[in-house]
Amino acid sequence: MSVAPIDALAPAVGGCYRDGVVTVRRRGAGARHRLGTARTAHFDLGRDAAGDLVVEHSLTLDVVDDDLAGLLSDELFEPGWLRGSEMFERVFTGVVLTCADEPEVAWEAFYANTLAAVGAHARAGARGPAAGPSGHGCVRDYAPVYAHAESLVGAGSVLELGSCFGFLALRLAASGRTVTASDVSAGTMRLLSAMAPRFGVDVGVLTCDAAHVPEPDRSADTVLAVHLLEHLEPDHAGRVVAEARRLAARRVVVAVPLEDVPSEQFGHLWAVTLGTLRGWGEEAVGWRAEVHEHHGGWLVLDRL
């Protein structure tokens, strides 16, 4: 039986989110009832009377941000209570939506808290070590990745491939750049389009496969593919790098995590290596290629 796709702007009536796969509920203050399958610091996991999966939480608007990914990974997915990237996305969406009665209010708090944390961690990271492994699921892990990406973007327009929530696109737009974010998920792009005006910035959005972007050659000065390619099959990833070269007038910036085992809950399909990045650079005829490490692996291509 097919189930409806995730709707990030669906109302969570009465603090309850249901999507046909999982039910997520906000636990009221002082609630005594606890679900019985698994109990962690932030979540309860169980089944309702009909046998459907239920996740309860006590997170609020004051604290919800993208560190939720790390909490879910550490407490529910790494121990094996839940499996799969789709389940991860559904529970994640449900937790955010049940933090408020109105979906836009919940997501605005999520974005505001995350962007504030990214800024704080990026400033702290600038004073820390430059190299190191790329972590997963926590703002402190990807904040230095965003900061490094921003440092590699020159003047002119920017196209981000696989932008997901669009935090990097929002930061770049806030700096005065002309930015377009793209993602294969129409729902995510709809969410970003709804959130950008609330932060006083203009971000264009495109819903498309990153290997087939409906834009002309050299349509953006810089094209970014930051922590995207590990989510794609290797051949697909290679086509995305080629598409980024077609779209970029000046520079392509690619960033990937360096991991021994792909993180299933985050939808990673393979472990991209520095050797893989060098191979993509060697294939880029007419471009100067440079590979380095900085909280993960980087490939920077400059058109000759």
C-alpha cells in the first residue's frame, strides 16, 4: 500500500502528526504515561492500540533545531530501534511540526534556532583546527563546512545543488549574493520558499534532479554541491559533477563527508574518498582542480 509523501507544512492537530507510517506526539508537561518499547533522554517509542508506530517527545520551540538529527540518530536509529532514511525524515518532520500548533511557526523557530547555532559554531570553528573528519547530524559538525564553503564562493551569483533545508543558501543570500537553491524534493523547496521571506532574504528555488538542472550553460558564477554526492549512486554523483561544470561560469565547489561506512539514517549510499574527488578533478578538462581536507573532503574546480 502506498503512503502519502511527506508534507512539511501539514498541520499537527492537537500536537499530533500522522502520515500513515508513523505517529508523532508532543508530550504534555507533567504527563505520566510513557510508551513502552524504548525510552531515551528525549523520546519514547511504542505502538498504539492499532499496532501503529508512535514516537513521543517533549521538545519545544525554544530548543528545536537541526541538532534534532543527531538526537534521533543517537537515541533511536544508531541503537536499531528505527531504520531507514525515509523513516528518519518522517519522524524528523513530525517532531518539528508538533512543537507548535501552526506549521509555519514551528519551522520558523527551527530555522531561526539552527541559523543562530550555525553562526555561533562557525565563529568558534574559525578559531579551532582547520582539518578533521566530518561529523553527522549536529550543527557543530556542519557549521564549519558551511563557513568553509562560504569562504570559497567569490563574487557573483550562486547555485546550490541539493540544498535540502537551505541553511547555506540563506546564509549566502543574507550576505547580499544572488542565490538559487535546488533540490529534488518539491516539499523541501516549498518549505524554503516559505521561510526565506521570514528572514528578510530572497532565495530562488528550483525543484530538479541535480544532474538535470533546467538552467542554461554558465548561468551561475559559482555552483555548490555541499554534502550531496554521498546521497547518490556513484554514477549519478559523477553526472552531477559534470552538470555543475556546465552550469558554472567560474567555479564549482564540492564537499563530502569522509567516512568509513556510509550513514544509512542520513541517506548516505557510499563513502566518497579523496581519491574519488581527485578522479572527478582529472576528468574536468579545461578546469584547474584542487582537492583538500577541511572537516571532510573538498574539490574546487576553476574554469581556465
